[in-house]
Amino acid sequence: MRSFASALLVVAAVLLAGTAACGAWLAQHVVSGPGFASLAQPLGEDQAFQAELSAAVADQAGQAATDGLPEGMASFVEPIVERIVSGIQQDPGYPDAWTATLENSHAETFDTGVPTLDIGPLLNLATAGIAGEMGTEAPDAGPRPIVVSNTDRSAELANLTRFAESWPLFTAAAALALLLGLLAARRRSTTLALAGLGAVALGVVLWLAAGALPGLAEGRLPANPVASTFISALAPRAAENFQGWLVPLMLGAGALAVVGLIFRLVAGSRRQVR
């Protein structure tokens, strides 16, 4: 009975530790606005995504630049818009505008519950360049949301936030379950080693699950080309980041298993000496 209770507690500890790891990653890279911006920052150099994004920015920048102009003037403005937008990534203000785009998109998504990509900061950067070429004053674009999905995800995002913010509780529960499992065990060194090996095994499962994320995302892409390209580029980045997040945790679990095995060998050698 004692061994059975110990086994249950150790299994619970491993599962709770895995849950805590997932929650901590979500809290830092998804729920946190700056964390999400950091995760998605490399997409600013993704050529496929930037091509779609530039087309969307060019369309809205062209509309903003020609608003109020005589119809015949539009043909003179279009080459300026194309030139400015095509070189927007080389603009010194682009990194800040791209970061603001990601942070605004995150805030809009979590505030409204509708997944949104707000290109307003990039549009402001483009219209400022266009206005400089034309010698006019650049208008403030304000929020320019591109809806990723028309489905209201408020409930899912609220649940995700609660889950992510609960990771310290899961961590404490995992530590308590492991401690109780060790206290109930007949051979604590063996139990410690098995707990470490179990955590490594769970880490491998999570690693493989993360690797499947890009494929799952590809099957649920929205119709909007900017949004779909954004998700296609972000999913592999998120999977790779989460897998990297798991590595030190798996190494720590492996070290725990090694410590348990060492104690087990030492205890066995002492019995032989006696």
C-alpha cells in the first residue's frame, strides 16, 4: 500500500511539473505582451510574411495618401507609395514600428477576444515616408486591425490566462507531491530516480507534441493572406522556442534521476559491506 501511494504521488508530481512548465511558457511568451512581441520579432525578417504584409500596408497607405486628392493625381502618388513600402524594412524606425505592431495586436486580441493583427504602427511609418516625399503632413493612421479569425475567443483567452498564471501553484503542488512520494517510499533513492526519468519521458512527449504544432496550424489557417502567412511563420517559431524551453528542464530531471541512481548504488554497496 505504501509503495502504491508513493507511485501515485510521484506520477502526480511528474504530471504537475509538466503542467507547470507549459503554463510558465505560456505566461512568458503568449499571455505577456512584451513576451509575445519578443517571440514574434523574427517574423520581421520573414520574407514570405513581409511580402504579404507590405501588400496590405501599401494598399492602406495608398488610400491614405490619395485621400482628398484629385483623381488624376493618384497615378503620381502610386510610385511613391510602392517605393516607400518596398524599402520600409530598411527604415531606421522599422524595428520599433514592428514591435509596436506586435504589442498592439496582442493587446487588441486579448482585449476584444478576436484574434487581430494591427498594422497601424507600420502604416504610420509608411505614411510618414510618403508625406516626406510629397511635402505634406502625415496623418495618424490609428489602429488598423486585420482580423485573423471572426470567431470570438474571449472565453478561451480568459481560460488560457488563468491557466498560465497558475503555473506557480502547479510548481508548488508538484514539489509537495514529490516530497510526499519520497516520504512514503520504501526505497527513496529509487523513487527519486524514477521521478527524474518520468519527468524526462514527459519532456520528450511535450517536445514531440510541440513539433506537431506547425502541421496542426497549417490545417486551420484563416482566409486572409496576411493572417495566414503570419500564423504559418509564427507556429514553427513558437514550437522551436517551446522545445528550447524544455531542454534545461529535461536536463534538470535527468540530473535528478542520476542523483537517485547514485544514492541507490551507494546504499547497495553499504549493504554488501555489512
